[in-house]
Amino acid sequence: MRIGLISDTHGLLRPEVFDAFEGVDRILHAGDIGPADLLVELEALAPLTAVSGNTDRYDVASTLPETAELDLLGRRLVLVHGHRLGSPTPAALRTTHPQADIVVFGHTHRALIDRSASPLVVNPGSAGATRFGLPASVAMLTLDRTGSPPEIAIVPLTQ
């Protein structure tokens, strides 16, 4: 199962996202979405699960949870923006979600894959307008039914 991970679009859905997510089975958006029509565009690619972030307006935030828990191929995934932790870190996310196998978060705009402990913690980075001098990116998560470790890669988006 190929899962596209995206966060911090802030209303900008770059054309490269459609190429990066071509053929995915599911998309997870970790908040700070922007207008609700952005979610409609992503849902045209694959089933979508999204959570709200700290900059999402009421029309979006009122329809989305702050945390989503999913079971995908026997793996427990937690999707959260992370702003409730201030500046989220892998350690803080592990403490907050110890039951998870994988935690996907956003908020920092900094792409991150941390396998140093369990659960695996992933931030796909920011897919929206470039901020804080950080490159735009998404991530691709691949799970299989055999129980093999998940494959995860950051996918840079062109500027």
C-alpha cells in the first residue's frame, strides 16, 4: 500500500504533488490545509484522511479532527498536526502516542524521518509556499501485508 503524506499546504497545492502522488492508495494530510477545496482536489487522487492545524479556518477546522487514528494493513497510524505540543519533537510525539506504530505530523515545515525508537515518526515537510528557508516536500510511505518494516522517503518538490 502506497500512502502519500502531505502537510502545511496553506492553500497551495503545487502541481508536482499530483505527480508525486500518482497511483497512491491513500493520502494523509497533517493539517494547515487552507481552503476546503484543496481537500477535494486531493480526494480526486485517492481516499483522504486529514486533520486540522493551527492556521485552519473554522470552515475547515470544524469539519476535521485534530487527531486521526487509522489501522492500515495491521499498522496503527496516528495523524496529527502537532501544534498542541508547541514545537513537536519525535520524543514528545512518542510520549503522547505510545500505542502507535507510525506517527505522522506537520507544523514545523521541516521534513523528518526518525526511526531511532518506536513508533516511527514522520514529518513530510511543507508542501505549500516556501517558508523559513526550507525546501517544499511531501513523503511516500509504503506498507505491505508481510509485516516488513515500512518504507518511507521524503519527496522534494521543485521550487
